[in-house]
Amino acid sequence: MTTRRTTPATILDLPPAEAASRLAGWCQERNLPAFRARQLLPYLWSRPLPAWGDATDLPRSLRDQLQADWPLPRLDLAQEQISSDGTRKFLWRLADGEAIESVLIPSGERRTLCISSQAGCALGCIFCATGRMGFRRNLSPFEIAGQAREVILRTPDLRPTNIVFMGMGEPLLNWPGVDVALTILNAPEGLGIGARHITVSTVGIVPGMQALAARPEQFRLAISLHAADPERRLALMPIEKKYHLAEVLQAARAFTKRITFEYVLIGGRNDTDRDADQLARLARRMSALVNLLPLHPGGAPGLTPTAPARIRAFADRLLTQGVEAVVRRSRGLDISAACGQLRVESEARPARSRKPADATP
């Protein structure tokens, strides 16, 4: 079932340069000094405010006019879980009642925010909880970049340093929204996150890959691979029917920066020595980094995570063949941190208030 989008248009849906132009024109129409527009722009993203009423450096009458003409919408925090390892999982409620997730992963000075680009997902990858809910709708630029904005508004010390489009949905199936959101996240007048610190993860939507490669910024590309053999990949990811692996890899060659292969290890499905050897050949050919991800058991009922010893052996086999492979530590195992898991669990039980997990990061 697809839910109709009812979210109203907002200045937060615009790229910062266009928002600046709109604010300048709005100020000019009201015979306000030119500096006012420059004063207003940072409150959208770089130094965000919850509402215009909080801009205490502005006259009250101006704040009221801004609130009437350019209201600043918020994502409603429906639930937050905090893991003992510091991982934070957010469930955001949107204006039309849909819900999306973000995950903030701290690691030293780095704070990586994993964001959603769609409510639900149509792709049906068997290891992903989001796929079990089906596709609901695309997110607007504000709803995408706004996940980072909300984190900053709530806890400024947790301002994200890195962004990964690895939350709910396939970002390149929502290219119009993601395209603008990338500009908001990256622009100095936006959130100012460097392009090399923003990663777009895709199952391999070729037209979207081509559009992303055509942008001048050096955003990072990650390909959700999960099997180096097309037949085995098809068993895990139905998208292989439409965009064949060879076609996906050809599109990836347009990226000048090193790409990453994301590879979730699933017991008995893609973790044999043969799988490792096929992956090694592919990674060497593409000069790709391999991220090995243990399957999060909460997100895939019926599938078995690969045993830790087997994960180490798989990684060692790649390393001995000249492939840089990193085993990513599972984060948030004591909370619903698998992609889409928190929303699925929330919908499966009666609506009630739920306190965040009481854990110290």
C-alpha cells in the first residue's frame, strides 16, 4: 500500500543557494535591509533553530512574519534507543504519519549518521527488515537531510561528521529528493559536511549511479553486493533481475574515487571459500574496498549470521589475495538497530509510549 504524501512544501526542501535567493526576495518585498537575508539563512541548516520564534536577535514582528510565510517543520521523535556501545537509533514520525529511522554511530571523533531516503523499500532483499514492510513513499529533501538537522537540534554535541545513505529505502530510486539533500548536506551554507564524508549506498540502480557520478562533488559510492556471483546474488537480492551485476559494475567505473563493496555475511548463503575467492577477483578488478558486515539477527528472521571464526577466515582469505577487507563490528546489538527493525517492531505492537533504553554510551 502506498501512502499519499501530504507533507507541505517548505523552504527546507530547497538547496541553500535557492533558499538564500527566496529569503532575499522576501526581505526585499518587505523593504527590509539586505543583511537580513544573510542573517536568516544560517538558521535553516548551518546553525539551525527549532522555530523562528527562537531567533531572539530578530524583532518579534519579523519572527512572526517568518513563521507565517516560511514555517520550519520538524521530524517528530517517536522513539529513541541508546545502546551500551553508544549507538543511537531514532524513529521519526513524519507529517503524514509515516515513520523512518536513523542510526547515529559514534567512533572516537567520528559521528556517522545513517539516514533513510524512503519510507519502506520495494526491493525485497531477504536480509533487510525494511523490505518486509514494502514501499510507502519517497522522502522529500527536508525529510532526508532533516534527520541530521534533528540530531543537531536535540544534541548539538552529537553533530554528525559523516553521513551514509544506508537507512530505510534505496536512495537512487529517489534521486530527485536525494540529489537536493546531498547539496543541503554538503554545501557550506547547509550542513557543511565534506563530500568525501558522505556515502551513498545502492543495490545498483544504474540510472541513479550515472546521475550521481555526473555531479562535480566527490561523494563516495558503496555498492550493496552481498554475492559476487549473479546467480547467488539474485537469490538474496531480486534487483539482480533488472540491473545485472556486470551492468552495475560498468556504471561504477565512472566514479573516480575508490568504491566500496558492502557484503553482509549470511551463514550458508554467501560465506564459503568459493564466495570469498569470487569476491576477491571482483574487488581486485574494481580496486574496491570490501566492508564485511555481520548479519544483524534482529533484521532477518530465518537467516543465520555467519559464525565469528568463519568471518575471520573469510576476511583473511580476501587479504591473502590482495584485497583490503574490513570486518565491521556489529553495533547496537542490544537495541533494534537493524535497518527497519524498530519501525517493524513498533507497528507489530499496540501504540504506547516507550522510554528509550537506559544505557550509558
